[in-house]
Amino acid sequence: MQQTPIPAPHAALKSVDPNFSGVWPIDLSLSQRSHWVGNYFEDIGLDDPLAELWDEFAESWDDLEEDRFMADGGKYRRRRFSEFRYNVKTDTLRVLKHLPFFQSADLNTLNGGVDRKFSPVTPYIASHPITAAMIRQHAQVFARVTGHDRWAINFHQVRITALADMTGKPAPEGMHKDGVTFTTLFCIQRKNTAGAENLMFDNDKQPIFSTTLQRAGDIVIFEDDAFYHDVTPMTPANPNEAAQRDMLFIEFTRC
Ligand SMILES: [Fe+2]
């Protein structure tokens, strides 16, 4: 069996066994602990032809549109959203006809209960080989862990901006669940940002661990049913410049 070294345990993640080797560490973590923290490029990675496309993929976060469905009136969030289906067994990936994004008011107490008409990801990103590679890689892990082949995927590109006089709120709804099977939080880039710490809680809302996604590819994957999650507000580290946090959220639900 091919063995992959387990990634260095995150300082705040006490549950990782650094001596383990045997199966892919993401599979192990998700099957036994329901979460995994690491860096995508160091621990999963893109093959060479795709790695060369990373910069243009990341630059697409410059082309997001204002989120006009912020019940707090916030102007700090820009985004695009599309929905995909992927079948691991047949390796079939398709993007769905664009529809509004809906969460119940129970799930999202701030912005839920209404159809939110976000702009779709551009055709360029919907058909980008990195988009496909990431969806495939994650779904293949989830298929190994759960034995389930068919996945509905919400693909969210999100940018939070903060200024000296405008705090950015990565999770304005506060502690919450996404209402999916697995969620991946993927850092595209983070500039001049103080705060924005990811907080994970158990189902009794007791804190389990926290981590700050700093570098491109820093990633948290978790089973939504096992946790509540939240992100602290963010401000500019240097108040004379804007803070910017670009994230990709990929949510997977069995279908
Ligand atoms: Fe969330």
C-alpha cells in the first residue's frame, strides 16, 4: 500500500496522531475525527500542468460581484456561486442550471429564508480544470470515507474586504452549520488581514479547535453534522490599506 506521511499537526489541533501512517491521512481524519486541517498544495496538490494555471484561477476572485442579500446591510462581501453534480463511479461532473441559493432561516438566522440570487461562477471558472480537479479530489475522499458515489456540490467564491472604518464579517450569521454533508474551507489568499480566525465547536457548542487560514491552500475539511463553525471578524492589519480575504467554499451533500 502506498503510504503518505501525515501532515504536521496543527498547533491547535490536538487530535491528530503524528505517528500514524497507513492510509491517506484525510481519509483517516474524516472517518475517525470528522475533520482535517492542512495545506492543499503540500498534502494533496495539483499535477504540474494544472499547478501552472493556479494564478489565473486565483485571479478570478477579482471578478466577483457584490452580495446584495446581506440582512446586516454589510458591503464587505463579494461572491459567485454555482452548483455541480459529480458521480465518483462514472467520473461524471456537470454544472447545473443556475438557480438562487436558499438556506432555511433555522440554518442561517441572518440571511436565511429567502432566495439569494448570487451571480454564477463565470463559464471560464465553471469549466476550469482546477475546479474539476478539486471537486474530483474531494469527492473521491468522501466516497472512500462514506461509500457514497453521488454528490451535490455548492461552489462558492467569496471575498471579504475590511477597511479602517468597515469591519469585515466572514460569518455574519455567527456560529452555524451549512446544512450539507461535508464542507471544505479553502484559502485562496489573505492580504493585510487581522482576525478572521476559524472556530470549530462540537454539537453542544463547546469549542474544539481554532485555526487561522493564512496561506494559499490552507484548508479545513469537516463533516458538517459533527460541528458548528464560525469565523471571527476581520480588520486591516495596516489601517491605511484594505484587508482582503479570498476563500473558496466547496460544500458536498450526498444525493
Ligand atoms: Fe459555513
